[in-house]
Amino acid sequence: MTSTIRSSTSYRVRRQAATTRWVVRGLGLIGLALLVWRVVTVGLAESYPLSFWISQALNGLVLGGVYALVALGYTLVYGILLMINFAHGEVMMIGAFTGVFALQFFTALGWMSGPTTMVVLALLLIAAAGMLGSIVTGVTLERVAYRPLRGAPRLVPLISAIGASLFLQYSVLLVFGVSPRTYTRPPLLEGGFRVGDVFVPYTGVIIFVLSLLLMLALYLIVQRTKLGKAMRAVAEDKGTAALMGIDVDRVIVFTFILSAALAGAAGVMLGFHNTVVKFNSGFVPGLKAFTAAVLGGIGNIPGAMVGALLLGLIEAIGPSALGIPTEYKDIIAFSVLVIVLIFRPSGLLGEVVSEKKA
Amino acid sequence: MRNSRHFVLLVVLLLGLLAGCTAPAPATTEQQAPAAAPAAAQPAAAQPAGNQVVIAPGQPIRIGGSFALTGPIPDPGKDIRQAAEIAIDELNAAGGVEGFLFELVAEDGACSGDQGTVVGNKFAADPTIVAVTGGTCSGETIGLKPILLKARIPFVSPSATNPDVVSADCDVCNRVALSDALQGEVDADFVFNTLGLKKVAAMHDNSDYGKGLAEIFQNAFTKLGGEVSSFEGVQVGDTDFRAALAKIGANQPELVYFGGYSTEAALIAQQMRESAGLENAKFMSVDGAYTQQYLQAAGAAAEGTYMSFVAGDAQAEKLAAFTEAYVAKFGVEPSQLGPFHGQSHDSVIVIADAIKRTAQVDSAGNLVIDREALIKAIRATAGLEGITGTLTCDAMGECGAGGVQIFIVENGEFKQIAGFGLE
């Protein structure tokens, strides 16, 4: 008797869940159809030249490259610790600050106005300084804010991360003040070149190429080195990895070093691209990169790259394609996130989250 | 172990509470009935009532200040605050009012409407605040406005230029800065007639100030017969404007006009050079961007860009004396930080002058300032000699003197090419 009741209830629940799913999917499809319709009508009405779309796409790719470097940090840490490091944007901001100080140092030394090789060397050292600044911050964060909470419920390190984010922002505000710092570009990075009607800034090209190279390097480290293998093992199962003789703490620190280095590089490159950095300039890019990581499937390395490039493109092209003012670009970016998650809750390239992780 | 942790937590919490208790409570020396209807001032015997501030001997006359110390324009905000301090020093050196000295209660209005509201509530809740100088930004001041109006505390803003900062229904609202209604029109006239450009794009930062000014410019420019090919908004704090600029560039305007503050203005000037269709377009921005910080941040891209400013009718001698005192106290030239120091100084002296005309010493030796009388006295300001000229407040609360000046950047410096004071 009881068993029949239970089975009939669960049947009803299952049927309701199925109905809800179809309603949600139906609404999503209708939304998508409206979107496509809007894009087509606006595209016909506005008649922008092709070069316009190409330059918007280039802007998007550059933006996406930066997002990707930061998003990888979220994804790496999530893959291993199953926590969102909400202070990651601030790790990037501190890298950018270290970079601007290194830049001032080399400018004072006269390197920035020297011969080309000197300038290139200085730029590389500035990038290295930025990455180092981020690495120190990232490792300290892990040691102080996350490691003591490793056994705690999942929400606890999350709160700690948000606290760390605010702590870092306002410490920088306190120490360096509220005025933005300027990245003064050397003449080498100033300007760009033209392809037909499309203008390509040098910094944009450098950012895109360098972020691709860094992503390749990361891929090789994770897939081809022993430490990378250890990282993958820890991501799979911490306990078993420890039993196999892997020093889990060391692997986690290494993960933080990798993700912070990428963020530091992103911070310095974004600094040279957009020329200013201030105490809160890591917050919004951090949020966007997190979105990109979720869009691509959090915990999945190629997913973070794809998600970030896609998000950058959507942000750059979206407003013109939909015929709405560019100030609403964030609405489009986050709407896309919602739509994608309705259809693929685990993100574009995300695997179905296993019982253990969920 | 568990218990000791709880104990530590408890101790920390208790310490926090203690710290909260020992935090300086406002050193009030008098009481007042803030809930009482201000119009029905019924002075009871020995008890101050209605909208009066009673200051005991030895206590200061407290003037609130809302300054944009954080937010998008921290340097100009700091300049305005320091200029107000210099004005207070001057007034005190001259003996204050009946032997009572002034004190500036500086708060951070952060150039935002939200924070303006917070500061406004703080001042409204403090019965010792006589009047307020500020806010720095228009949005911030529009946040302050309804609260101070309800609390019957008069304010004089040194730098909030949006037309809505003062209005016919607000008798506590005053400003020394000139209205953007003027600036936007002069700018449009300059671009259309002097530069001879017929097709421009207007941009703004979605602040009350920037958007308001861009709209005024757009209307004035269209009225003159010009074409505004795009009207695009960005966000304060954004650093990448390439998407918006690409959109604007598709229409090939001859000039981009930006209503906003220096950081965004500098970035737009820079990124315009990297946007198709805008490589040769001119750039013009407004008083919020008229700072050294703009020149520094934009670097080479600043060359040849235009800037307008709501200038006072600068009194060279007074300005020199003020600058000397300012440099002596703060070790920096005021113009290095921002453009509105003269207006800030003058906002304070407008308030002080009105206090001098209304304050009375009662039988107990207390200084009694009736805020209702003060509100009227500020509006009655006439012929007051300030750094920015002869100040006379009109019925709307516009007290400023001077006019709109237009500058071009040459060799990393602003050079005036048109407008007020240039014959």
C-alpha cells in the first residue's frame, strides 16, 4: 500500500519536472528566435560596413583573450578545490599594480626610451614583475585564507574568498590611494596598423598572441609534465592521490601559482591596453572571467578558453547586432550566460558533474 | 578547543562593541527639536526650539562638507576639500563670528548619488551642522538635495553644474559653479561656429552630470543646424570604450563630445586614435575632465583636444594670496589637483557671510543661528567679493560669477582659445 503511494508520488514529481524542463526549454527557444529576428532586422536596418563588424570582432577577441587568462585561474582552482576563488580578480589587479611600479622603475632608469631591444627586455621584465606580484598574492591567499578552511563546509571558503577580495581591494585603496595609475606606453606599443578599413592596435595583437601562447603553455604543463599529472590526479580524487604519494598541498600551491601567473600577465597586458589601473579594476574583469569560466564549463580548461573568447565576442558585437546602446553590453553577456545554462547546465564544454563533486 | 574558539570569537565581538561605544560621539553642546515642524518655530524660554543651532561659548560653528574624496575624481575632490579648509582658516584668522570659530566637518560624498544620500542623512541627523558646502559632483548633490531640503539645512555647492542641482522648489539649494545649461550651449556654439564642424557625436558616462551635459549639448547643437550622428553612453569606471567608439566611428563624425570625468575622457581620447573612422576626429570634453590628471593620463593623445570649463571671474590678487596659503599648508599647487578650488573657497565664504548676518548672541553668551533666517540670508547674498568674482545669489540660488572658457591642449598644457575673459 505505502509503496504504491510512494511510487505514484514520485511519478507525479518526475512528470512535473519533465513538464517544467520543456516549458523552460520552450521559453528559451522562443527567446532565441526573438534574438535572431532582432539581429536580422537590425542588421538590415543599420547596414554597417563589413569592416565595422571585423573591427568589433577583433575588439572582442582581445577582450576574450584577457578574460580567458583570468577564467583559467577560476577553472584551475575550481577543478582542484571545488571552490570559487572570488579574490582572483584582485590577484590580477595586484599584478597590474606591480607592473605599473616596475614600469615606473624602468622609465626612471631610462630603459623605456632606449633602443628597441632594451624596451622589449623591459616589457618582459615588467610582465615578469606583474606575474610575480600576482603569484605572491595568490600563494599568500591560499595559505592564509583557504588552507585553514579546507575541511570546512563548501560555503565557508567561498565567504572567505569574498572577504579576501574586499580586503585586497581596500588595502590597495588605503596604501596607493584612489587615483588611477597610468600605464605610459612606450612608442613601440603606441598605435597600430591598418588592414583595409580595419584598424588593429599593436597592444591588441600582442594580447591575443600572448594569451594564446600562455594558454598553450598551460595546456602543455597540465598534460605533459609530472606536476600536471599530479594536478589532474588531485582534481580526480584528493584522497586517492594522497595515497599514491602525491603531496596534495604542494599541488594545490602549484595550482595557485599557475593561475596567479596567468592573472598577473593578464593584468599587465590589460594595463598596457587600457592604460589605467586602480584599486577596483580587478573586480569587473574578475566577474566577467568567472562568467566565462561558467559559460565554458567550470573546471574544464578548454571550456574556459572557449567561454572567454565567446563572451568577449558577444560583448563587443552584441550591442551593435541587437541595435541597443553599448552601455548595456553586460546585460547581453549575462543573458547569454543564462540562456546557455538553461540548455546546458554544466556549461558549453562541461562534463556532467559527477555525484562526488556535486 | 571548540569552546576556546568560541571564547575568542566572543572576546573579539565584545571588543568590537566596545570600540563602537568609545567611537567619538558628536560633541553636541546643545539640544534641538529636529522633529518639530520648522515653520512653527516657537522659542520656549531658555530652550532653543524650531530650526535653530545654539552654540555654547568655546564650541565651533560646524559646517558640513560633502566632497568627492573617492570615486571617479578623487584629486579634484581633495582640492575642493583643501580649498574649503583654507577658507575656514582665513575666516578663523579674521576672528570668526562674535569670537566663535568655524570648523569643517568633511565627509566623503564619493561623487555618487547613493553616497550623497548617506552623507545627507548624516548631516541631517547632526543638530550641530549649520550649513553644508558641497557636494562636488552633480549626482552626489542631487542625492543630498531632498534630504537637506527636508532637514532645512542650506547648502552651497562649489562644483555641481547640472541644471537640476538648483530648482525653484528648493530654497536651501545654492551653488557657486555655473550651470551646465550655459556650458553646453557655449560648447555647441564653439563647435558649430568657431570650429565650423557640422557632424558630431555625443558621448556621456551615464552620471547625472555627464549625461545632462551631453543632452544639453546635443539639443543646442541640433538647434544650431548641426547633426549629432550618435549619442552613446558608457559607464563611469569602464576602461575599454572600443566597442562604443567603433559604433560611433561607423558614422564618421568630425568631433566627439564627451560629458564626463577625466579618467574616462583620457581613455576615450586615447582609444579614438585606435578606432576606425575616428582617427582624424577631434575630441572635446568638459569641466569634469579639465584636470592635470587628464593631461597626464591621455599623454600624446591629449594634444589638440578641446576642453571647456565654467570659470569664475578670477580675482588675480585674491587668488594669489589663496594659492600661497594653500601651498604653505598642503605643499601642492591647487591647480595640480583640480579646477574648482576658487569656487570651493567662495562657497564657504558665502555661507560664512550669511551666518555673520544672521547669528545672534543670546543672554547666556551662546551663539544662536536660525537656519530659516540663514536660508534666506544666503539667497540675499549680494556683492560679496570672492576669488571667483563678485558673488550675488539670484532667486534660484545661482551665486556664481564668470563664464564658460574653452581650452585647447598644446604641448601638454591647457591654453585658452575662446570664451569668457578672452577679448
